[in-house]
Amino acid sequence: MPPIPPRSGPRPSRNDDLLRLGEEALRFGVETYGQWWTITGRSLRHETNRLVRGAKSSASPSTLLQGLASGYLNWLREMAATLPSVAEKAVMEFAQGSQADSKPGADDEGAGPATDGDYFEVAGKPFALPARVLDASQGWAMFFVPTEAANRALDTASDYLCAFDAGGGRTPLTIIGVDYRNSDFGVYPEFVVALTVTAKGDPARRLFVHYLGIVVTQEFTREAAQIVWGLEKIVAPQLVASYAADNVRFGLPSERGKTLSIQFPRFGDGHSSDMPTFSISQRSSPKADGAPERQTYWAMMTKSGSGEGTQIGGSVLLELGTPADGTCLCSDGKSACLCETLRIFDIAGKLPAANGWTERQTATFGPPRLLDLP
């Protein structure tokens, strides 16, 4: 059951917007400095511990130098990602504040204190946001696919979205495997196919992630995603995450030959903190007369990780199954076939443009926010 919408109030004045802009600019500077200090401090601690361990084990100078070089490159990567990620987060938060209805405050007679967070009812129980992931592993692979094919794959979502053209008529498509070991959603593996898109009518052409398919093994997370964000997940109890020393495979068990699956290399010793991703979807919201209405919402997810690696064109193995043989994750006959969706992009058996792995990951999933476009 969606939360009761806040009471409407007067629209903010231009002076209020200017004050909020100044506040967000100050927060942006403080958060950027804080992120820089966090990244630098963590990198120094990590490299100090590495040197101490190397000295205790009598590691050669070349090994120690190689470790320092790896740590320096990871520091540069995190610093390069910090400014745009914090800036995008600030822009989205400013837009959220500008478009949101005023909340009850001290001036509202009889109004109670504002609650911090959003609450939904899932499986008959309250579900609070932001939702937490306390321990997970994740692999990802990005392919550049024809923008024309990406727009066709959007299907009915093309009414409010269009595929982002990154140049040359190509759009980023990402396949993700996540092994949730401790989260508010439960314990389960997940197989995700996502496109990078923009919202139609958005003058800023902000980038969002749109999910073409999400496969999970249990019902609770499917129900939570549908109620909270309007996302449709496919339940496939046979989905597994299979670990080897140097790779992890997400998909159906492989005893029957080729099935829908993706195998990621397992590597890296990098770190990251609070990296945001913005998703977009539609969900039903009650209108003034109580009738449901489909509206467009965005949500922010932030992730932090350790044991991370990123590379160009790594040894990712994507295989597709056949729904008729029951070797596709969506062979229940109720869901759009992911195997057929991926076949139109012709990426099976091909190396990705880039891929990565995170050995230990934490994350927070924020609440849906109305995308109020002109």
C-alpha cells in the first residue's frame, strides 16, 4: 500500500529556490571535500597495511612498488568518479526539493513531527526506506548495442523513455549479477539486464538506468520492488550464483548444456564509496479522486565496495538458453523472454566493452521520487 501523500501547500517562491540553490552548493562543496578526505584516508590506510604485511613477509621491493602503483591508480579512479557522482546527486536532490510538495512543519497547526524516511506495506508488514544491503558481491559487463534496437527493446516504456545515444548510434547495455547475502530484501542471487536511457521531455537529458529484466529467486523482493518502485521482477527459484576461485557464474544450473547465464572474472583490490546510480520507472499513484494513475519516478541507489576490479573487454561469458527447453530464466510463460531480448542485440559470445567485479559490497536503495518534467 503506497504511503499517504503529504498535504499540498504553496509553491516555493523564487527567493526560496535561490536559498535552496545556495544551500545545495554549500552541501556540494562539503560533500565533495568529505568524499575526497574519505577516499584519501582509506587509501593511505590500505597502502600502509599493505607495506606492513609486505615487510613482514619479506616481499621484494618490486612487489611492494607494484602494490603502491595499483593503489595509486585506484585512488585516481575514485577521485575521477567523485566529482561527477556527487554533482549528479546534488542536482537530483535539488530537483527533488524544488518539485516536492511542502511537508507539514512547525507552522502547521496540529501537525506532528515530520518522519525521516518512507514507509510502504509489503507482505502485510511495514517496509522502510532507504533499504539496506549489508553484504553482497556483484559482477557487471557493459556492451554497446545499436540504439535503434535498444529503443525497440523498451517496448511500452518508449512512451516516456528513449535509449541514450552514446555516439555512433550505440547505447550502453549492462548485464549485472548480484549475490545478496545480507539485505533488507532477503538473501538471494539476482540477474539484471539494464539500458541507459533519458526521459522524454527532460531538457537536461539526465541519464537513468531502465531495467529490461530483473530475475530473483524469492517472492518478497519481487513484491517489494513492484509496490515501492513499480519494477516487475521475475521469480526463478533455479537461479544460482556459482563461485570458483577466479570467476562467478549467475544463471541456471549448467547440467543441461547452454542455459541463460553470465560468468564474470573475479578480480581486483580497489575500493569505492557511495557511488550513486539513478533508476527510472513508472508506478501507480492515487489521483485526487482516488483513481490510480501511472506516473514516472526516479530513485537513487548508492553503493560502496572493496575488492573491486575494472577492465576493458574482460573474459565475460554470456550464454543464452531456449525457452521451449526450459533453459531460460523466464521460461514460466508469464514473463517476456530475456533470452530473446538479448538475442536482438547479438552480444552472446562477444567480449564486453568493459566489465568489473566487487567482492564485498554495501548499498542503500532510496525511495521513489516523482520526475516532474515540463
